[in-house]
Amino acid sequence: MEIPIIDADGNSAWPDMFPLDKISEIRNSVGERHFSAQMMLKYIPSDKVRLDPGAIRVYYDDFNAHVCSIGENKITGITVYWDPSIGHTYSDGSVCVLLYRDDKNRTVFLHDILYLLVPDNVQQPLTYQCNSVIDFMLLHNVSRINIEVNGLGNALPEIMSDVASKRGVIFSVQKITNHANKESRILDAIEPTLTAGRFYAHHRIMQTPFCAEMLGWTPVGGSEHDDGLDAVAGAISATPIPIRPIGACVQTLHANTNFKI
């Protein structure tokens, strides 16, 4: 006997245990594919899944550090994640992303993405990229970064530290090692948040290759360009840094000096 949690008339099969608002909460939490398989007993094969850029909720607001918000959305955490590569024209992409989170509502905000391209005549491509990533972090006033250290990335924490020291800035690096295949990481991290309407992206993201990567991606592998997707999946899966409001904006006061002693 199979009883889906919602019947053909749209009613809950067990209204006392699972009222419709509770079911909606479950759907938003796990995403449409998992909800269909686990709660509606209709399995959707992973090879049928696609990532729809039209499901991205685009926003235009900047992050307000004084009240820890993006527009009306309260922000609780931040992640900077770098999935590195050699960065030359015909190599895999090297991508660094900045992701904000609202853990109360389980939403993610892809705020900025940096596709690193190293000119072929650069003799030290990793040092070149570290300088670009440091500029990216300084722009957004963050001092901690997650770096994938599989393969090429193994040397980056030391290079990053050396470059930062020469520039007189201090950053902390969290080393990340991934063992799951790329398609599984992307599917498990991005697809549930996207189909549940919890994936936000700043409008600048829509001008990057990210949306084209979504359109060309399939979970069976073989996608020619998916490095931005992989970096975003890593950022979603990483433990964020908790952030707090820094308080009211500093106000400039002008004293009245029009008096006599």
C-alpha cells in the first residue's frame, strides 16, 4: 500500500500529524526532487534533473553590515570559497565565490563570483591568482577563505599566506578536501535550494558565465563548463562564518563655534 502525503484533492493524508503548512515547510527544506521521492512516492531519476536559471531569485541590494541584511533579508553567515585551477585559457576554470546565508529561512545569497583567468605569459599563475583573490576579499571586507586543496590547491594556502604577508594583510585559510564526484556535489547542494525557491543571486551574477553553466549542466557528467557551479556547491556545503551587525553608521558631528569667550 502506498499513500502519498498529499492526496489527489490536495489534502494531507494525515492532517493531524502533517498539516499543509508543515508539508510546505518540508517541501521547502528538502527541495522538490527529494520531496517527490520521499513524501509523494514518485521517484525522479537524477539523470532527469536540470538546473533552471529561471528559478534564481535575483536581487539588487548590497550587503548592509550595520544591520546584517540584504534588503529585507537578515544575514547570519558568510562563506568565501575558492575552487582553484591553473587559470589558463584552455584549462579548467578557477573560481572564487562569496555567499551569504540566512540560516533561519535556509536561504543562500550568491553575492559575487570571480572567474580567474591568467594570461598565458604569466610565469607564476598561482601567485597572480592569489593577488586577485585578495583584492576580491578586500573589496568585500572578509578575512577568511575556504580553499579546495585537492591536487593543485594543495600549495595555495602557503602561497596565499606569503602574498598576503607581502601586502601587509592578514587572512585565515580553511583547507577543504572533496572526495565526492563533482556532479553529486552540484546536484545535492544547488538543486534543493533552487527548486525550493531559496537560491538568491545578485544581478551581477547574471552577467557572468554562471547561468550558461546551469543551462549546459547535466548530472550524468560531461559538462564542458561547470567550475562556477562546483565552487558555488562548495560554498553552500561549507560551514559559514557567523556574522553580527556592527551597529549604527558613524555620524559626523559639527560643533557650533560661533561664540565668544
